[in-house]
Amino acid sequence: MRAGTGERAEDREEPASQPGSAGRRGPRPAGAPTISRVAEAAGVSRATVSRVMNGSTTVKPELAARVRAAAQALDYEPSVAARSLALGRTGTISLVVPDLANPLFQGVLRGLSQAAGKAGRQLLVAESNEDIEEETILAIEARRNSDGLVLASPRAPDERLRELSDRLAPFVLVYRDVPGLAAPSLSVDNVAGIDDLISHLTGLGHRHLAYLSGPEASSSHVLRLAALRAAAARSPGFTLTELPCGSMFDDGHAAAGPVLECGASAVVAFNDMVASGALTGLHELGVRVPGDVSVTGFDDIPFARYTTPPLTTVSIPKNELGRQAWDRLWALMNGESGGYNVRFQPRLLIRDSTGPAPP
């Protein structure tokens, strides 16, 4: 290195008369362009070409311009795999969800994909089919093949997520808040959502509610059931009937008979898919909604407003969850703090599936 110039030896210009320099535009050489040919054409080293192609700011501007001109003249495209190896990054992030058929997770996928795309990152998506063991394998493999992970894990035990946190970092947890987890989380206030539904239904005169329960391992189900039980305990004359159900349309459809048999005047379904299935099942049984039984859901999936009748539910900001998950993951990937945990407040949407309790 020459004193006082700050120029690397490998960045020194070679004679302008050198064959193939960027200053000459002869016939394009035969064969696929390589980094060696770009270096030869620009009169610099291969290392200099590599730094310019990878966006390094350590190369002198005039040399960088010459390298880019040579690359353009030769129609050279750097190898994505080689670039990833050099940078230690893949340019990809991952999202693992339990069920891609669930519109709830599609909302997060959309928000995350749009935000990552604007930053020039690709998104790898995998689903675990509600299998906790498969989810662990997928999460580890997805993280190994990407620069960061967004994980929607409503079923895995808290302790397992804490144990995996080092292997998955950097990652962001969505729809879940795990105490002591060394990763930022974005969750929904399930208790507040249930309380809003209960206030709405009791305000309409309903005193006997049936809860179509979600999967037992679901953290959302546990919180929603606890809120319902707490409301029943503090409200004289309030009856809660818990009916085993699930999380899918078929589960709700199958629960229509038990709802009718238990005599409840209103249904609180674990989610909108269960509520939609229950609506169809009750209709087939000749039950009027909301004339005989009111029905509510949770999540506000896109077609909740298009059921018959339109579904009263609790709305959560699905796309915003995806966008904020990206913001936090991007910060972690760049050695910054992922920020504070966020618990989103849901919003009650009153539609035509709820009405006054029958006399």
C-alpha cells in the first residue's frame, strides 16, 4: 500500500492499454462471463470485483464504476450461492406456521412477505400440520437455510420454545407470549377479546353460553377458556357450558347438535372457522341464528363477514403482525435489539349473527 493514498495494492490500476480493459469495447468474448474476465476487463483483481458486486464501500469510486461498467459490458451476473457464502447470508427469511389453510396465518404471511419483499428478501414458508414434533424439526431446518425465522407456534410448550431459542436465533415469535423467552414476541390479548364478547352477549340478555373449545394444547384456547371461566365465576346467574370441539370447519359443524342439546342461547366459538361450521350445522338443524341461538367467533378471517348471517367476531391485526415481525427480525439480523414485546388489543366487530336472547 502506498503511504497516504489509502489504496489497496489489488485496487491499483493496470495500464490502460492492457487488452480487455474497460476502456475498450471489442467483440464480446466467447463463453459465459466470469469474475476473472470482469477483473481482466476492468484491470483490477478478482477480490476487488467481488467487493464491488457485494456492495462494499471500501473500493475507490472510480474503480467501482469501472468494475460495474465491465460487468455490464460482459453481461456478468454474480452467483447467488457464491455471494451468499461471501456475505454469510442467504437473502432469505423463513416463516413456520401450523396450518397454511387457516386464513389467520395467511394474514401474517401476507404482511411479512410484503415487508420482506420491499427489503429485497425472499420468504421461505413451511407448515407443521399442527404437529409439535414436526414443527421443531421444520423450525431448526428453516433457520439453518435462512437468515432469520418468524415462528407461529400456538401448540408447543413454553419450555420447549425457551430451549430452542438459541438454535433458532435470530427469530420472532408471533401469536404467542412466552415468559423468559430470549426473542421478541407479538401476541394478541385473548382475555380482552373474550371479555368484549361476553359483555356484548350479556348486554343482549344471554345468560347461558356454550364455548366450542379449541385444541387443548393451544395457548390461545387456554387463555380464552380461562377468561370465560373467570366471567362465569364472578357473575351470578351466568352459566358456561364447555363443549369439546377443535379448530376447523368440520369441528364446528359437528358441534351444532351438542349446542342445541345443552340449551345455550349463545355460542362463543374458539375461532371463526369453528363458528362458520357451527352456523352451517345449526342451519341444517333448523335453528335460527340469531333468532334461536347467537353465534360469535374470534380472529375476523376474511370471509367472516360473508357467512350467513355475517359473523360477529373479534378482529386482530393479522397483516400488522407480519409487518412488525419483519421489523423486529430485520433489527435482530443486523445486530440490533428486537425491541419490546407487543400485545395487540383486539376489536369487537358486531354483525348479524348475534341478537337478543330469546324470551
